[in-house]
Amino acid sequence: MARLTHFDAEGRVHMVDVSEKPSTARLAVAEGWVKMAPETLDLAREGRAEKGDVLGVARLAGIMGAKQTSVLIPLCHPLPVTKVALELAPDPALPGIHITATVKTTGQTGVEMEALTAVSTAALTVYDMLKAAEKGMEIGGIRLTLKEGGKSGRYEAGQ
């Protein structure tokens, strides 16, 4: 099992020192979903939600969430994020909204947490925007699907 880097030799929590690591191109992709009743999905798809454009607001929230990751997650480094893109795709088969976030940077540490935070923030925003119509929505499936760059190289879920 790999050594957990957020603990020092004495087992105390610390922020990892990345100062000696070279800057490299980094990419992370994460996904998740919000399940809901077909009628609630129709509200979002058709722009009829009381609070407005569910998908547009959730996309913006995901971008903002990625940029605030180091404020929200105690041991994350603040990073110069160079790209955050969110795709929110209505999926009648779920039924619900599938969320994918792609985050890029050039730096000394990866952007996995930024991608996961983007998906989480977008999903919570979808819930917030639609909760008047349905309180029983379910958020799930949040996971890293792709990571590139750095010492550990490429990771792809299911590979």
C-alpha cells in the first residue's frame, strides 16, 4: 500500500512539500450525477425551474468550486488553474443530470481534488436549484475518471 503523504514520520498531519517537484502539465477529469424524477428533469431541461437556468448556474458553480478547492479542503495547495470545463448532460435513462468536470494546470501537484470539487459543487447546485420541486433527489457516482501528469503518470478509471 502506498504511503499516505499527508502524514509526517510521526503520524502528524501536514501539507505536503512540493517545492522540489518539477512543474508539469496536469489534467484531471471527474464525474458524478444527480438522480431525479423525470418531471423534475424536464423542469431543468426546459428552463422552467423557479430559480432559473439550472444547468447554467450549476456549470458556473462548478467552475467557482474548482477555483476554491484549497479553501474548502484543508491540505490542498492553492493552484493556478488554467482550465475548468463542466458538462451537464440531461440523461432521461438515469433519470437525471450527468456531470463531468475537466481541470487543467501546469504545476507541481495535480488537480484531482479540483475536478472532484467542481463536480460536487455543480451537483449540490442542481439540488439547490430544484429542491422546491423534489427534495428526494440523489447525488452520487462522484469519482475521478482520468488523471494525467506528475510522477505517478496516467490513471484512468477501469484500466
